[in-house]
Amino acid sequence: MRSKLFVFALLSVFLLTTMILAGKDEPGTAKKDGKAEIVWHRLDEGMKLAKEQDKKLFVNFTTDWCGWCKKMNATTFKEPVIIEYIDKFFIAVKVNGDSKDSLNLDGWLTTEKQITKEFGVNSYPTYWFLSSDNVRIAPMKGYRDKDGLFDILDYLKDDLYKTTAFKDFMEQRKKK
């Protein structure tokens, strides 16, 4: 009887462990109501992760009152292809332009509101792309649908911006 109880307990632990591990997502993604979603980091945390993982930063400057920001959150940022692409090639960062939450950027103490001014953000949503060593690549303003954002992410992920104008990239894409 004791050996059956031991086998049952061992089997239960094995099944529980298997179920937990099977439910884990790729690093950077989370699940809400069973659906993958983007994991947004603070800027200071994201900058460190970008260096460690050698990924570009996708910095989302937003506010709580921004209607287009809410639409991006409800549509584009819910698209599986966007979630997967951002997770694979970028570190996602969210900065609230109205927030006085403090940030420590390699010893520079600042706030989200101040960093928003530092990046010259004056409308929302605005997105900044940074290299893994935190060098600013380019900003992008306004709402983007799934296809529009995907094209930009695809263009930036392999550093094509260094050799090819976005217009030329899109023309080449249309020919394929």
C-alpha cells in the first residue's frame, strides 16, 4: 500500500511539473486570459535588458488620456504577429509622459515625464527605436495598424535603416 501511495505521489508531482512547464511562454511574453501579450518594461530596466540580450529597444511614449494610445493597446499591440516580433527582436518599454515615477539611467536620476521631454515627445503616441547600446535610431509618431507597424519593425530589426531608405525597402517588399 505504501509503495502505491509513493508511486501515486511521484506521478502527481511529475504531472504537475509537466503542466506548469507546458504553460510557460517564451521570455518576454505574458498571458492574459490565455492570450499572449507584450511585456512592457520600465525604461531603466529595458535599457539594461537591451544590452544583455543585444536587442533594440521599442520605446512607447504614452499617457493615460491618449485615445490613439488606447486604440494601439486594444488593437495593434494585441496582434499575435506583433507580439511575437517585438518579443523576438526588441525590448518593449513603456514611458508615461505624465508620470513623475523616477528612473535611474546609469546613475542619472530622472522621471518618466522628464525623459519624455528629453526625447522631444510632444504628441502621443510616439515611439522611439534605440539600438542595444541605447543610441537613438529614429522616432515614429501616431497610430499604426498591424501591417504598418510590422513593416517598420521588420525594417529596423536587421539594421536595414543603415543602408536602405524606408521608401526603397517598401518598394522592394511590394515587388516580392
